[in-house]
Amino acid sequence: MQKYEQILSEFEKGARDSGKSPENLPKAIELFVDYGTDPKESIDNFMKYWAGALIPALFVNKIYTPEMSAQNGKVVGPDVIRNHACISENPEDHIHFVKKYMDLGFTHIYFHSAASDQISFLKAYGKDVLPALNKMG
């Protein structure tokens, strides 16, 4: 969470330096989640398709193709994914996970799931998780 606190602090400084009020600006984050599926299958899907997104090199080096991203992602193990994502069949786990980012000040939260059945994920998350988050603000 310290990394995100630093990002928001730099964001606020940049906004103020440019004469803007950071309180009035959206603060967005994309969170890796999976819900309602077998956790092992979820981790396997993240490793197969999105592990490269967890490597900082993707954002600071010249990685131009999905193949290059996949190659970098091979160093990512299941524990890294577990530490960066909320993969759980329990809606309370997701609510707690997302609330930490809301409490930091993020105002726009995008959920990224590598579920093999996106429609089922969206229906379940929309029914079991999102209403509770919406009540929180």
C-alpha cells in the first residue's frame, strides 16, 4: 500500500503545482480480482495471460508485443499474483480488499478479472460485491 500512498502523494503535489485541486480530480486504479471460480484456476489464468503486467519493466522498458510481455511474465509465480490480487470466493474478502484503496482516496476503481467466463464473473461480482462497495461511497 505504501507504493499507492506515494503515487497519490505525487499526484496531489502535481495537481497543486499546476494550480488544480486534487480533491476535485478523479483518482483511478485497476485492481486484479477474481471471484466465484476455483482459486487455482484463477491464478493459472492470470499467469497465462497477465503475469507480464506485474513486472515493472513492462512500463519502463521497450516491451512492444504480447510475446515480450509473456516472456517477462515467466518470472512471476503464484505468490506474486496472490499478493497483488484478490482471488477469493468470499465476497467479504473482495469488499475488504477494495475498501483499502477507497480509503486511500481512489475514486474510480476498475476491476480486472482473468476469469475464463467473464459473463459469470460480472453477474456474480455485480450481485455479491459491487452493491456493498457502492453503499460505502
